[in-house]
Amino acid sequence: LALNPWDVVLCVSGTIISCENAVVVVVIFYTPAFRAPMFLLIGSLATADLLAGLGLILHFAFVYFAPSEAVSLLTVGLLVTSFTASVCSLLTITIDRYLSLYNALTYYSERTVTRTYIMLILTWGASICYGLLPVMGWNCLREPPACSVVRPLTKSHLIVLSASFFAVFAAMLQLYAQICRIVCRHAHQIAVQRHFLASSHYVTTRKGIATLAVILGTFASCWLPFAVYCLLGDYTYPALYTYATLLPATYNSMINPVIYAFRNQEIQKVLWAVCCGCFSSTPPFRSRSPSDV
């Protein structure tokens, strides 16, 4: 096959995604202190994005060096599983943040750990099921008119994935709106109790709202174009449109480690310790709350 520049860009994107998220996975896996629920959820997100990056690399390698229908189904299934798990992991992190603020007094309990494991099982169970559908026969290799903008996925399969994305996005939007209300209320109560000036309360509230806006804005700008195009497009549309909307979606997996991992102070401490050659597997800290992630 003639080398497609878009495939090269996706492969490079996958390499960067894999390297970034591999660092997060290794740090969380090899640091016993990172066994709190929020770090498990960050680890799930990083694992999903790592698999997405590897899936992009493998897809490029097999398409150009060992083309095969069976391998194509496997790589597409891996990409569907990983990207679905990534989006769902973002939802679980949002749920965890909301509950850490709404039930602050009971957050550090065994029930929180149990809930976290349940969310992880549901996230990866649903993602694997979505990814297995093309391998199990729900593909358009034998019926080209049934193809979607992402071959060999069928139009109906992609509609289900897009509808699931919009449901997740709506849930995240609602949860972050609730988080915003709680943060504003807490900031006002603290300002009243400590006799802060109104300007201090305004600055604190504005900073919290800006952070939430960046998180949601990044997620929406990366995934919405591709999700909308999957609903409106079909196999007759030029492949250029698919590449142009899919590439920003991959950037979400590139940005996630920056937003959810590298900004965390405890993870920063471990990374600095590793860089300085003084790594300790039991750093003396305890994270304050998921809202700090």
C-alpha cells in the first residue's frame, strides 16, 4: 500500500500516547502508596490510553507490513475497547470526584473501595464487550454497504458507540455542574467563616470553575467532532473526514495524563524522586481528596 500521511500521524500520536501513559501506569503500579480509589481510577484511565496508543501503532504496522482481515478485526477491536474504556474511565473519575465532595465525611471507607472496584469491573466489562463485537461477526467485511466511516465497523455498531459517548458526556456535564455548585458553596462558607474578602471568594470560585471548564472543554473538543461525524457520515464519505475527526479524539488520550496524573502533587513527588535517583516505594504522604487530581 502507498503510505498514507494520516496513518503516519496517527502512528506517531500513538507512540506519544503510549510513552506518556506507560510512565503513569508504572508509577502507580510500583508505588504501594497509590492504592487509594482515585489512583486506581487514574491507573485505569492510563491503562486504557496506553492500550489505545499501542492499538494505533499495531494498526499501522499490520496494515502496511502484514495486512490481514483477521488481524484488522483484532486491532480495531483493541482500539474500540481501549477508547471506550478511556471515555468510561473519565466518567468514573468524575463520579469519584463528585462523591468525594458530596460524601466527604464517609469517603474514606471500605464502601468507597468496593464501589471503585465495581465501577472498574463495569467499565472494562462493557468496553471488552464493545471491542469483541467486530471479532464475533458484527462487521462489514462481507457486506460493504453496511460499513460505517470506520471500516470494518458497521454503521449500527458505530451509532451505538456514538450514543454511548453522548450518554457519558451528558452524565459528566451534569456531575460537573453539581461539583461546581458544591465548590462554590464551600468557597462561600469558608470565606464567611474566616472573614475573607469578597474578592478572595470570587478568585477561588473562578479558579475552580475555570478548572472544570478546561476539563470538560478538552474532552468535548476532542471527541464531539468524531462522535457527530459517526452519526451523520457513511461509507461513501471521503476517508479524509474520518482522519480529520479521529485525530483530535486521539489527542484526548495524549492530554489525559497531563490533566489527571502529572498535575497531581503526589505523583509529581514520585516522578521527581525517580528523576533524582532516590525512588522510595513508600512515600510519606496521603492524598487529600480526588478533587485535587
